[in-house]
Amino acid sequence: MSAWRLALAVLAGLALSGPATGAPADGVGRSIYLRGVLGSGAPLEGTREAGVVTTGADAACVNCHQRSGLGSVEGSLSIPPVTSEYLFHSRAHDATEPVLPYVESLHGNRDPYTDATLARAIREGLDSQGRPLSYLMPRFALSDEDMAALVEYLKALSVRQVPGVTDTVLHFATIVTPDADPLKRGGMLDVLEQYFVQKNLFPLKPSPRMLTSGKTQYSKSMYMANRHWQLHVWELTGPAASWRAQLDKHLAAEPAYAVLSGLAGSSWAPVHEFCEQNAIPCLFPNVEVPVTAERDFYPMYFSKGVLLEAQLIARTILGPDNHPAAGAVEQVYRAGDSGEPAAEALAAQLKGHGVTVHSTVLAARAQGHGVTAALRTAALRKDARGQALVLWLRPADIAALGDVPAGAATVYQSGLMGGLEKSPLPAGWREHTLMTYPFDLPDRRGVRLDYPLGWFSVRHIPVVAQQVQTDTFLACSLLADVLNRMADNFVRPYLIEQLQALLEHRLITGYYPHLTLASNQRFASKGGYVVRFRDPGGTALVAEGDWIVP
Amino acid sequence: MIPQSRRRVRPHTPYPTGYPTPAVLGGRHGVVVRLAALTGVVLFVLAASGGFANAADDAFSAPAPAVSGPTRSIRKYAVPAVSLVRDDGKVVALPDEMNDGRPIVLNFIFTTCGSICPVMSSVFAQFERRLGADAEKVHLMSISIDPEHDTPARLSEYARKFHAGLEWQHYTGTLDASVTAQRAFDVYRGGKMSHAAVTLMRAAPGKPWLRIEGFVRADDLVRDYRELLAAR
């Protein structure tokens, strides 16, 4: 196709997308790039060397060139950036020129593309100088209209003006919902504020431009220290239904580049949707009930929280061969607390396996009250063997279990809700109770906590909620590492992509044995232990088996 | 024009404290560091940061024959005695899976891998089809390098997507078991994102392995396979 025809088609594409649909990114080009769906609705089809055909979502550009369009490095393969500045910029004559922001996969060794040579690259697999592209790049038979839409999309992709990033400041937000535990809230904010103070101790000078080679006259980490980190604490109020509007208002007033940590009670869905729909990286909030949408891109969690615990209990009850060890399961939770969605998740997983599931729901906001009476009723059904009692309860309720006989049933307790090894589980219950433990065991994780705990101590941060605070510290240090790796390329999806690439190399992973993410993976730690208390008192635990990935 | 030496070795973003050093990550990076020493560039970056370089950055756009074609070598590997979980959910011992007498073609993949793994798996699928009736005699094995995410159910779904035949199995297990298997076949690169495109082939138990590094076409894989069997 000649250049002018392509230009006309691009104009036509622009006209079609118009202001009604917002950015041109909403059109056919986006659909081809992200989902592998052509303008006609038919699947995109690409052919690699030796006739290997790939279609639809598998053929979509995003698989290799990434959401940001900045490419990636996988093993010895380097997949180049395809945003307009890298495609159409004149050849970098000298790697010391501050022409293009550094990306690891940059290929400077070719002439700039034109619309015509780019179309040839996509259709015939030849670069701007007519040399064959790698075997990984399929050849796509795109119509002129689809090609124009795709090129238009690439031209608008990852433009460098990113909200929340100025020449001297990086703006971050943390989000606290009104139902968050006040003690944990204080602990998390202490860590965040102190981390930002430390980050900003470095003298602020005008940022030197990063060169295309990835170098400045200083090292990269010093370069990053030249931007202040500014924290905005977005405290939500009122019912969950009103949070989304509050968040949009906060964002308009204080544009944030990313959301760092955050704290919630049982509802995080409005925040999750806010992050995904506004395309804001939302890194590792302290939430017990995350949203399990693996196909979403921007929210990232350390673990699936109580939903993972529900899976661990289901796995233990059903066994590896799906032969239930219990015929009836009684779940106890407080209305409106994290135990409610957890109990629903467990019931759903036990469905269809011949297990009867009952629930005993305690009144909201009366921690420590009513649990004995409710359990007496529940325990009446527990007098036979082969039954299980599942406690989705906080420490105050656990402590109030005191005079209730444990009976013959196996008891499962949520470690996350009940306080882990510090759970005040009465002595009489300990023998019968298995606790889900979605972290590494205390004696194994100790060495990974030495640094954050020492850091807290030196900065006089009281440790009031160790796991929340060390997770917050881990989120901060991961963010710092990723930003160093990104140099000055602050495009938001690139933050997520670089985090995915970096995370599994991290050795200091706090409470978690290891962390890993990838496209379509939103939970960095995938498993947990089932443990029991070793003694009638104290905090010593014994694992019932190996690390379980349900 | 960027000088040749600069194009060959690009300074990798330094890995901060808390990440393994190149020495921990294994052999390949050692080669890269030596290459950097030979070309005499960016060594100060490596020395100062503890980072490592990526030597193959031009592989995608520049048609340099040295990096675009696969390389073959004959290697001896000891099959480690690890337990893996097959895509049908059965716990199996890796030596048992490898030593049933059939020739083996082996690779390492993960199901959320967007770029190289689907290509490698498509090649396995083509290889099966091109062998025709002979496919029954071979055992194709794909071991996940992201075993905690790649449950047997996810691996079965992945296998179905590539129309895997009965002689092609996928394996997962604990992270330790997967890493042990990767190390035994010298494909461990510190994580799934630094995945090596390697295909391994062995004619029979006790025989050495043919190691193919890089992208290999299904036709070439069939040729390699037939040659390996003929030499048995």
C-alpha cells in the first residue's frame, strides 16, 4: 500500500474513533494489538517460519511486545519496542544522545520505519532496511483498514506524558477503606511515611537526562533518587458503593502514578476496578479479600488472602483424590467480615463432592460476643466423627471460644484472620485445630525479616502488625527496584511488565517463600501450609505437610 | 552509528541488593561476562553494579547467522531422581518417565509465557504430526518452569490447545523439583522470564543427549530425530 493511501486510511480511522469513544486506543487497532480480533470480528492470523500458524488472542501483538509496546527481554531473546518513538525515530547516531528513553530491548541498528515499511514488516517480516525479522515475528495478512488502525494504535501507544510524574516528583497514593483495622492502618502508614522520608533524604537537583544507552553521568539508582517520592493517603469514608466516586475525585485532585500498598477490611472490589479501569498500577495492597480476575492487568497482590485459605481447607478436606474427609462442614463467621466471602468460596469448592455445608453467622460489630452461644448450637451438630468446623474469626472471638468443648470434629481456623501463630486459641481447642497459614513458616522466614525488622527498629517504627508492615516494606522496596530498572521510562504498563520480570529474582521476600508473576497472574505467592499448634500454649507450630499450592 | 562493540553488549539494569548475583544464576552469564571482557566495554558498569549483560540483543532485528540459527551439541546429563506431577495428576518419578525405553524429546515451558513457549509447543505439535505413525514410538516431555502456577489442570488445557497427542506429556511439581530438573539439563536461568529456548533429545536410556539451543523447525527436528535413532 502506498504511503498516501495508508495516510488516508489512518485519517479515516481517526475520524471513526472520534471523541465519542475517547482515545483512539478504543478502536480496531487496540482490538488487534491486545486481543487478536480484526475489524471484521474475525480472529487475527499470523504465520511463522515453516508454516506455524497462530490465531486470535495467541497471535495478538501484546504477547511479545507487551501492553506498553516497549518490548521485553526473555532469555537471550530481545523483543523490540514498537511504540512510535522507537519505530519512527531517526537512527540514534550516538548512544550518548538523549534521543529516546532507555529500554533494555532497544534495537538502534536500523533505519527508522515509515508507514509503508512498517506495514511491510507486519505483512512480510522485513525490517525497515529489508532484512528478515526474527522467526518469532509472525507474518500477518492484514487488510489496509486493519493495518491503518493498528499503525494508528501504535502511534498513540505509550506516549511519554504520564500523570503523577513530573521532572522532580513521583506521586503515589495509598488507599485505606473505612472498615480497615485501625491498628494495621497505623502500622502500614508508619512504614510508608518513613520509607518516603528515607527516599527523599537525597539532595534534589535537576534531573539529568537519561541517555539512549541507559546511562547518565551518574548511576541509575542515583538518577532515580533525584525525584522525590510524594505519598498521598486516600482515606475512603461511607459505604463501599460510594468509594469509586471518592477515588475518582482523589485522582482528579492528586494525580498519582501508582497506588502503593493500601488496606481494607472485607471489600476491595471498588478499588480494584478503579485501578483496572484507570490503568493505574496498584501494587500489593494489604487485603484479605482480593478480586480474583487473573485477566486484569493493573492490580497486583502478594496473595489471594482468605480465598487462598478457603482453597487450602477445601484441598485438605477433599484430599488429593477428591474423597471428602468430612461429610458435613459448619462455617462460623461474622456478618460483613472477610469470613463471609471466604465461607462462600469454601462452600463453592466443596459443592458437588457430597459435603453438606452449613453456616453460623454472628452479628456484625460485636467482636468477642455471642460466639460461645452460637458455637454451642453449631457444636451440637458436631458430635459425630467425619465433621468439620471452620472458624473465620478474629482474635477477640477466638479468645472467647474458651469454655466451648471442641468435640470430635476437626476444626479449621483461618490463620490470616485469627492472628497466625499469635492466635489466642484456647488450650482445649489446639489438639483438634488445623490452621491455614498462607505464608512461609516462622522459623524459615526469619532471615528474610531481619532486614525490614532492623529497619523498623532503627527508625523507631513500632511493630504493631508485623505481617502487614513487612509486606508494606516489601512493596516499597520492590517499587524502588522496579523504578531503577525502568530508568526514566515511566509508562504505567511498563511498571507492571518490569515488575513481572524482576520479581522472581528477588531473594528477600518477607513472609513469602518466593514470589513470581507473569501475564495473567495476579497473585505473587501461590500457596500455603496447613499447621497445628505444637503445645497447649505458646506460638510454636508444626506443619501438617509440605507447602500446598491448591 | 553505534560502534559494533556497544551493540554486542548492552549494560543491563543493575540488580539491587536482594537479588542473586550472576555467579548464582549459572553458567551462561559467565560466558557473557567473558565476552564483555573480550570486547572491552562496559566492564566498569558490571563491576560497579554487580549486574550482568545481555549479549544477544540484536537477535531480533539483525539477521546475524551466528545467533539466529540453532546450535547443536552432544551432552551427557544425569537424570535426577525427582518426583513430578504429570498433566493427568499422577505423581511420577522423572527417571521412570524417561527410562521406559522410548526415545525422548524434551523441552521446558510455562503456560503464561507469551512469546517463545507457544512457538516451541507448536513445533512439538508439528513434529508429532510429521512423524505420522512413528509418533507412537517417541515420548515428548514438556516440564513447566513455573510449576506453582502450572497446575495439572492448566497443563492439560495447554496441551489441548496444541492438540498434543498421547505420547506428549506435560509435567509440574514443586518449585524445587522443577529447578532440580532444569539444573540437571542446564536450562536453569534463575527464573521463567529468562527462559532458554532449548530442545533435548535422547535415542534411548543410557545414551547421550542431543542439545539444540535456539529455535528449531519441526522438519529439522524430525531430521535430527531420525538421525539420532539411526545412530543408536
